[in-house]
Amino acid sequence: MAGMRRLLIALPAALLTLALVAPMALAGPHDGGQGWMGETNDKMVTNFGFILIAAFPLFILLMSLLQWRLDKRKYARKAAANVRAKDAVWKGGW
């Protein structure tokens, strides 16, 4: 019940904050619709697209390698725990 009460208090506060901040996020200097890079052309847009095409597989590769390393450590830790559990030296206290 307390969680529902917190939600009923937090949700309107979050919506009010977003409603007040959104106009500032959309407002900016009147630059004719140009972004940070200035006026763009087809070459810039195409190169950015190629960068995205290369970045997604690279990101997936890096995250897969990270997951593989973490899994390798997890399995090594589990194997060491199994060895300790089976060995009589590790049983008992002092």
C-alpha cells in the first residue's frame, strides 16, 4: 500500500517536471534548423550512416566478449567452490 502511495505522489511530480523542462529542451538559438555540425549535406549524412552500420556490430562484439569473460570467471569460481566442497581439508572450522 505504501508503494502505491509513493507512486501516486511521484508520478504527478515527474510529469510536472517533464512538462516544465520540455520547452527549455526544445528551445534554442534560432539557427535556421542547423544542428551542432552546422549545415549538413548528403555526404555527412551518408558517412554518419556508415558509422552507425559499423558501430552496432562492434558494440555487439565487445559486449559478447565481455559476457564470455564474465561467464568464464563465473564457471571457474563455481568449479573452485565444488572442489572446496568435496575436499575434507576445507570442511570444518578452525
